[in-house]
Amino acid sequence: MPGSDGARGGAWWRSAAIYEIYIRSFADGNGDGVGDIAGIRSRLPYLAGLGVDAIWITPWYPSPMADGGYDITDHRGIDPLFGDLAEAEALIGEAHAHGLRVIADLVPNHTSHRHPWFRAAVAAGPGSPERGRYWFRPGRGLHGELPPNDWTSVFGGPAWTRLPETGEDDAPEWYLHLFAPEQPDLNWTSPDVAGAFDAIIRFWFDRGVDGLRVDVAHGLAKDPDLRDLGPAASGPRAGAAEAAGHDVAGHPHWDRDENAAIFERWRAIADSYAGTPAGPRTFVAEAWRVRENGLARYLRPGRLHTAFNFDFLTCPWDPAALRRAIDGHLAGLAEVGAAATWVLSSHDLVRPVTRYGLNGAWTDLMLGEYDGTADVRLGTRRARAAALLTLALPGAVYVYQGDELGLPEADVPGHARRDPIWERSRGRRRGRDGCRVPLPWDGTPPALGFGAREPWLPQPAGWSALAADRQDRDPESTLTLYRRALRLRRTAAGPEDPLRWRDTPEGLLAFDRGGSFTCAVNLTGGPVPLPGGGEPILASAPLTGGTLPPDTAVWLHAPQDAGGR
């Protein structure tokens, strides 16, 4: 297997490069316009050739697809849209044969409203054990006509939906959904919930899955009294997943201390696989809303292994902000012995090319809210430089599909959008469809190599120029840059080599790792001399006359006495 440890049994997750596959949009193997397991299997040589160590596959479970597969009816099955369980097992085996580990998605905060548990809960009535698996409560007001509290949904609107009148109950109860109404939240104080997810985790680990990405890891536990948010509930971004920075101390449903017991239970399951040929399994947490420097609490010994660093992702193109995010993350995790996990993008967020081309003029990256038109040329330069910066940092890194092609955010027509954010905001918020458009593999119509028919989201005009087959033949393409960088990062510095910042002019970030590797990024707006004492080995843009152009990153072989501190 690839990676720093050279064997599947080691702590590979501490330094791996993982490729995120949004399954609906990666590759269509059966010709129905939607990506699937067959499509992933057909592209495994591409992924191995890219130089990543693992793949993370977004939910492939049976689902009504109210939220792109994150509304699940069976956490141990495969939706027929994507294939079946036998195909999933074949994919896992084939990925391992290509030297790729496999991370699946674990969605423990909610189910689909069509899940058998929720159907049984609705039928069973108030006070039943079935309703105890979710958060059902009577409403407020004279006739229970008001929600039980003032919580708001991440996707907009209230976080409560009232059951319909049946004639048997004068005041139907409400149920909690921090996301869409089709995604009722599970109650993690229920032994049934904890036991079911123990079995789900073992089910996928037994089938060879190497790790699980924990969706909404920061949101599982809730205040048992369901107390009001108060003034925070009425803020302009009250329900957003990344709202308002680190303001969640004492929050009634984000980042509660009770989550620790859940994570410790899961870690014991993962560690129990240490004696198997594949070695111990791993978890990576999606935790948007945490207290300042709070990820370390998720990653203490005996809890989860890694967690995405979203502070780094949301930084503007600013040297001071980037350095603060890097230093803060590394320092916080060092206290608990955890490895950093860097990410620039995902299936939930405006793509880097567009984001960096906006000069920070965005309101909410998940809701797709930004002002003005992005400068794609500027955004491309910065996204390439940010990729080299990210890949040079100590720890693991995730690459979202299509970022290696330099894809910008797609402007999806309103009539074609599918995201519940778009629907629940009645078109006021773009939502996440723009980063989920199917990939262009070649210039062949009608789907640019994605499949045999037009895809489920329309591909923008001009994307054929960014297709993988065209970039494959271009030594200056973004795809070529990623391939070279992903290979070099395995040998340029040791996985545990610390970062040592150089003294540099304002606007230039430069750091050394190990005794012979330097990364420098120019954010000054003008050319600067290359950092001394090194030989360039990879740059995000052409270097001229010994200078580093603006919005450019470079990797150098540097001597041991290069002046780090």
C-alpha cells in the first residue's frame, strides 16, 4: 500500500492524501446520468495514477435523495441508483489492489423520514420507545401550534416540523431536524441508537472499509431540556453550519461535551480491529461548529483519530490569517498527539477557484452566498498556489474531486438546481449544486466523458477545455501540478517533520520541513526574490529571473541551515 508507513496496518491516516468522491458526480458507469459504483471502479487507475493514498466516498446508502444521499433509510445497504452491496465489496477489494484505502461516510445525526424507525415512531404515538429514538416534543402555544423551541435549520427555516393532524391527537407533536424536514435528528441518549450504530460501524469495517468520515460530528448530542437559543437564533446566519466563527460554548446542540462518550465508544470498536490483516480502522470528523481550538477535544487519546480543519479552508487570501490558522491548528493538536488534517474544498463548499477569485467577498461558503463575479484567472492562480501550500503542510490532506482539474464553481440554472438549501430558501441562496456538477473526463458530448447521457446536473459550456484527458497531455496543467505534488510530498519531507517558519518580508509565507524542504507562497501582490539557499523543484506558476510571482507557491530543496526558526 502507498503512504508513509508502507503497510496497511500502520497509522496511515496521519499523513495520507485522500481523494473525496461525491458519488453522484464522479463517473457514471451504467449510463443513467448519475454517478455510481461502476463508475468509480472504472476510474480506479486514474486515482492510483493521481498519487493519492485513499478515497472517501460520500453516502451510497438507500435514500429518497432529499439531501443528496444524506437522508438514509438503511445504513447497511447500497442504493440501487449506485449499485448493490456486492459491487461495493468488489470496489473495496479492487481499490486495495490499486493501493488505495477506502473511507465511507457515517451519518449518525439523522436518518431519512422514510427510515423504518421514523415510520414506526410516527405510528407509535407520544411517549413510546419508538419516539424516544428521535426528538419528538409537544408544541408551545395554546394548542401546540408553535415549535417546541427557537432552533433553526442549517438549510433555513425552523428546525421543527409538526406531524400532520390525524384525528386521534388534538395536538400533534413536533420533531427536530437540524437539516431538512426529511432528515429527523436521532436522540443519542437512546440505547437503541447507540447499539444500532455500533453494528453499522462493524458492518462496514468487516467488509474491508478502512475508515469512516463522521458527518456532523459536532451535532450529535443535544441539551436534554432543548432550551432556546435566544438572541443567537435570530442572527442572519443562525442555522448555517459555519456561522459566526467560534461562538458555541454552552450551545444547546453544537459541540456538546456529551459527544466525547460517543466517540470513545467508536474508537474502542476501531481499535478492536488492530489484530486483523488490515490493521486498526480510523475516523475523520466533520466538525464545523466547535469552540476555539476545540478540535483537540475530539482527538484526545481514545477518541477520534482526525478532524477536518475548516479554519484553514475559510481563510481569505491573507498571509497573517493563513499563518494563524496553521499555527493554531498545529499547536492545538500537538497537545493531544493528533495529526493535522487539511482540506481546501468539499461537496458542501464553493470551489477554491471561485472562492479565491472573489477576494474574500463571500457570505457563506455552504449556502453558496457570494457577491459579484469571480476573477477565474486570479482564482486559478491562487487555487494552484493554495494546493501547493496545503500539500506541503505536516499531516493528512483531502482533495475534493475536480479540484485537481482546476474546476470553478458552476453557475447552475435555477430550474436545474437540486439542493434543499435552494429549495428551502425559495431561490434566495444558491446552495451547493455549483460544486457538485459531474466531472468532465473528456470532450465527448453529451456528458464530457462522465457517462453516456446528459448528467443529473448540467455541465457548464467550456468545461471540455478542463477535461482530464486534455490536462493529462499538458505539462503545465493543474492536473499535472497535482500529480507531481502528490508524488513529491511522499519524499520531500518526513510525515512527522515539524514546520519551521522562515523570517520573510511581509506578505511572503515560507517554512522549512525536515532538513531539505522549503515551501514559499507569495501573497504580496508583486514579485519577490526566491527564498535563498534552495533549488526549485515544483512551482504553481512559471518562475522568472529568480523571482516568485504574486499568487504563486514554490517548493525548494533547501539546505539544513536555511535559517528556520
